[in-house]
Amino acid sequence: MAYATHRNVVFSALADETRRDVFERLRSGPKSVAELARGLPVSRPAVSQHLKVLKEAGLVVDEAEGARRIYRIDPQGLGALRAWLDRFWDAALTAFKAEVEAGTEEESK
Amino acid sequence: MNKTIMPAPVRRAVTVKASQARAFEVFTSRIGAWWPKSHHIGKVEPETLVIEPRAGGRWFERAPDGTECDLGRVLTWEPPARLVLAWQLNPKFQYQADLITEVELRFIPDGAAATRVELEHRNLDRFGEGAAAMRDRIDAPRGWPMILNAYADAAGK
């Protein structure tokens, strides 16, 4: 059930044709934004935007190499799971905070 | 350069308006009151969740009929500052005894009346097989299997 949600995230991330091209280009190895943009009919900022979506979907990871960012396909294939855990713990900690603070208010009355 | 890239831990933090002791207390002994009800292992919604207050203890959900389902073990019990739980749930949200990922909680006083609670869920690489299984369950519409296979290839390296 929970997975339907991040499956949808993955699918919507790959629903865009240019984004699929960007993702496919990473198949041959890690690349910078400039390398990815080369040969694609879109601007570098547009490529960066696509990478941001792919990263949020957990499909790619990035790391700094000097002034550049190098992107690669998530090597562990854990992106979707990681994204799900991110959301799970967000929800859990938000609920925890509400519980702690509701109790605090009662105590101070 | 090291070619093996380990997945980064999931890190989350929240600041609560409560003392360190109270934050720890609510997190542990009242986990049943705040844990998201939408996520459970047993077939029915659990009545409560329990963290046994000692290293080596269990943490588990308890159904209304008394059935208990483990989420894992308590690895470190250091009230009111630190707690490490073994999250032994696979990506299908099922208990798996041989899968141990760690969830560390740090309760850091932020003035007298607030506490910053930092969470780190690590060892995500240990989910490897389960994550692959999850990936296999993804039904690729026409035209996408190639992309998902590429993803699987890269992930398998």
C-alpha cells in the first residue's frame, strides 16, 4: 500500500520523455550536468530541473566533485525505499511532536 | 576513489517543546499513542506499540487480541539522551529476523523547555535484496521496461 505511493513518484518522474533521456544517459556512467546536457535539445537549467525530480524520486544520487555535481543512478537501487522512509519518519516525528506538546499543555494548565 | 557508494542514512530531526526527559519518555513509553496507525505489520490495526525499556528488549505492536508482532530489538537504552532500535522490517513491512537496520534517536536539550530529537535510520544497504524484490514488483507500462532494467542493472553493480 505504501509502495503504491512511491511507485507513482517513480513513474511520474519517468513519465517525461526528456527526463527518461537524461536517466538513460546515466546508464553508461556518472556524468555532470554539462555532460548530460550535451546532445540534448534542452538547456542546462532544464537538465538540472529534470535531475532534481529524478533525485527526489530516489532514482539518482549526486555528489560534489570540485565545483561540479556528478549524477549517477542510485547504485543500491534503494532510492524509492529511501524516499519512502524519509516520508515515513517525517510523519512519525510530526505525530510524536504533537503528542509531546499536547501533553505539555495539559501539564501546564 | 571508492567506487562503492553506500546509500546515505535517512536523517530527520524535530524540536519539541518539552524537557529532554519528557521527550524520551513520550517517545518510548507512549509510542503507542503517536506511532502512525497506517503502518502496521499484523493483519489488524494494533492496539498499541511497546518498547521494552532495556537494551536487548523487543519493540513490538500488540493487536487487540493480544497477538504481538516484533518490529525489532532495543540495541541501546540510555535514557534520556539516546536510544537505538533495530528496525527489522523488510521493504514489505514484514519482520525479518536476519535483517538489522539501525534507527538511532538522540534527545538533545535545547534550552530548559525544548528538546531537539534527531533520528538517523542507517545501514540501508542491508535492504538490498528486499529493495530489489520491490523493484521487481513495479509493473512497467509499455516502453518502460528498458528503463527499469537499466535501473536494475545499475543497482546490481
